[in-house]
Amino acid sequence: MSLELNVATAQPPVKAPATTNIDFNAIKQRQQATWASGDFAIVGTTLQIVGESLAEAVDVRAGELVLDVAAGNGNATLAAARRFARVTSTDYVPHLLEKGAARAKAEGLDVQFQLADAEALPFDDGSFDVALSTFGAMFTPEHHKAAHELLRVVRGGGRIGMANWTPEGFIGQLFRVIGAYVPPPAGTQSPALWGAEPRIIELFGHEAIDIRSVRKYFNFRYQSAAHWIEVFRNFYGPTHKAYAALEPGRQTSLTKDITALLESLNVAGPSSLVVPAEYLEVVITRK
């Protein structure tokens, strides 16, 4: 399903709730440790098709200055560089940048890699033609700050492209399952909100001349539910940390609940696992 959002009638951004009692620095440090745990690159490389799709949706062109925000191990980075753009890839986890740099080197792609916080990007206003983020900026603790930074570093008439998991999709449901065992920090908002069109208007509509969104699916393909859990428990930061925080009995219960979710969404039958995960692909044109 595609949707062209009417930014002309969009309301001004809703103010973020009062945060005087929330230590966002501490939350960010915990999140950084979470994404540095395990080895996200093992999972991240399987998502490469999402970066390719986003680069096409944003119409990345040769010679354009492109910023990949919260790039992880570089799926959107590589997609843009393959289209001969001049790419700067950023993340706040050094190990993931190293993984992205190794991938770029293997393909002979000239990419700049820089440590950076998505909520405080170290670039001048209007420095880039395009900013991209695939399942990255959506995980920042202060949504409005991340959106502000994406808008700030893109020139007038430039584009912002994002891929964000939806609240209704598999990953949104997974967040709720894990949250029942390991609640998120008090005062924070679900990252899956970035996968809802009204939230995108709220965050970006006041500085956009056009917003287009398409709901798409990424298929998680594994041998079985047990195989998916093994990979994500060992390598995907949020599930890796969730299991580590639980005593054995609760770990077993979490495994049962995740298995039930996976099997309820599996479209491959009993011989393997294919779980379609809905995400929102968004292209924002900057005023």
C-alpha cells in the first residue's frame, strides 16, 4: 500500500512530553551497550535488500552527498555507494562502523565512516543532498531530536529516506513480547512509532514539501523458529540483552512466547521459517 501524505494540512509537531525526570544520557548509554553486544552484523547483512529498495525509492544519484544515519554495518551505505554517490556512514557503535568499512573495502567502494550520535550529528546545516536510515534512527530515545537532526543536515529540496518497522508488524509485536519481560526505560516511546504515518507527519511535516510512504515486507528466512531464536539470542542486541537480564525460568518462558509469535506468522509451513515483517518505507522532500 502506498500513501502520499498531505503535508500542506499537517499540524505543527506535537511537543515532546516533559522529560525533566528522565536521564536520557543514561538511557542512551544503555542502548549503545545493547547494540554493541552480540554481533548485529550477523543479522544486519540479511537486511541488505531493504537498503537497496530505499536507495531506489529516494532516487540516489551519482555524485550526490549522502549521509547514512545510525548505519549499523552499512546496508544503506553500500546501496548508495553502489550508485556512485559520495557517502558518509555514521553510527555510535565503533564495531559496527568497522564492519561496514570492511564490507565497503571488499567491494572497492569509497565511503567515509564517522562515529556520530543520530541526535547530535557533527555536520553543518544543509551539508547533504540525501540522508538515509534503515532501522536505525528509529531507535533513538528522543525521537524529536533525531528527526530535527535529519532535517537540519539536509539541504533545501533534498531528501530523507527511512525504513522503519511498523507497530503492527512482526518486529513491533516482538518488541511488545520482550517488553513484557524486560520493560523499556520509563518515559521513553516505542521505536515502532516511527513506522506509523501520523508519527512521520508529526516529526517531519512542518519542514517537508512532500512525504511519500509505502508499507513493505522483509522476509525473515530461517531454518525454524528455534534457529531464529538462536541467532537473535546470540547476535541481535535487544534480544541478547533481554535474555541476559532474565533468570533461567523466565528465559524459557520468553522463548516459548517468541516461538509462538514466530510460528503464528510463519508462511512457510513446518519445514522452514519465513516470517514477513512489515516496515514503512518513507521518502521526505525537504522544504
